[in-house]
Amino acid sequence: MSLIQKLKIACIGAVALGVANANAFLYDDFSSGTLDPNKWFESTQTMFHDEHFVNPAEGAYHTAHLNESDRETVLMFNNYIFYPGDSLEYDMNYAGGNGNRIHIVDLDNDYRWLGQVGYWNGIEPGGNDPGLYHANVEFDNSGANLFITRPDNSEFFRRLNSSSQQHTFGFGTRTGHNGLVHMDYDNVYINPVPEPSTLVGLGIGAAGLYAPGRRRRH
Ligand SMILES: [Ca+2]
């Protein structure tokens, strides 16, 4: 079989399964210099960290804490609902820290208590080495699967259960009473399940497979 034939079959298979990456788009790479309020809102359940802003020098959303204390900064997708089959990706650059400091996520207003990367009275399962981490979140009808690739390219997986089928999401940084940290976020991509109009556009005629007229942004 020629390479072209293999590629054709791979493409057809991907479209038929609804996992084509054609719909993936860059949500934000923080290159505008400021936080876009149409895309994000900052949230905390304690107080924000000393530094939490889009840093033009880093081209990223920057969080840092310079004075030991219990703080939290979470960047929530603003008015964006994730449906089963949707996925997203982002990078987390862990520059360093001391004491209790963790990378956290928020799925449907839950899971902020759970460390993914960092140190909280012990090394978190996602690792504690400084460097670039890559997160992939795959949403389904009972929560999401979180995959984190560590700087050494090893992978950490965690199941996040939820009673909701329509998901809100955010990611961010937490410190404990003795915590100092510097974690930055960048390169946020969303890979949505094809909308019915997209499927029709592809000539598949499978619109009936999906709920009509849904909108992610509202
Ligand atoms: Ca960037």
C-alpha cells in the first residue's frame, strides 16, 4: 500500500470516528500582552498570588508567589462549556518553588483540593521537577481524563469524575502556608467534537448523531 493510500485511509478513519483534528484551534497563546476577558476570568477561593497576569516577556499567563502564604490563582475558561468528546491542551512551565505549591485544575467547580504537579507535604503524582509540562484533558459524559506529560516525557494520568455532562474548566496554582512558587501557562488549544454543520460540510450527513443547535459559547 502506498503512503498516500495509507494517509487517505487514516484521514477517512479519523473523520468517521469524529476524532479529526481539523477542528482544533488555538484558544490563547497569551501573545496579546493582556488577559482577554472574553476568554478568561481569574478565580480564587482564598486570595490571589502576589503575581498573576499575562507577562509579555514570557508570552504566557504568569503566576508567582513571593511571600509564603496560603493562596490560589485559577484561570477559568469564560463562558465556555466543554461537551463529551471535546478535549483541550495547555502547557505549564514550572519554574520552581518552595514549601507547599501545586498545580491544580477545576472541573465543574471541583478538584481544586487535589494537587496534580508540585509538592504538598510530599511530591505530587504528576512530579515536582522544574520544567515544561503538557496537559491534555479529554471530556466525557461523567467527567474528564487528565493526562500530564512531564519534562522527562513520562506521563501521568488521573481520572476526574463529575456528575455533570456539560463541563466548566480551569487550571492554576495553589500555595500552602509555607509556599512559594512560579508557574506559567501557555499554548491553550481546544479540540471540539465536530458540530453538526461541520459534519454536513464534510458531506457525512451524520448530523442526527449530535444534539442540534448546541453552542459552546453563550
Ligand atoms: Ca505564548
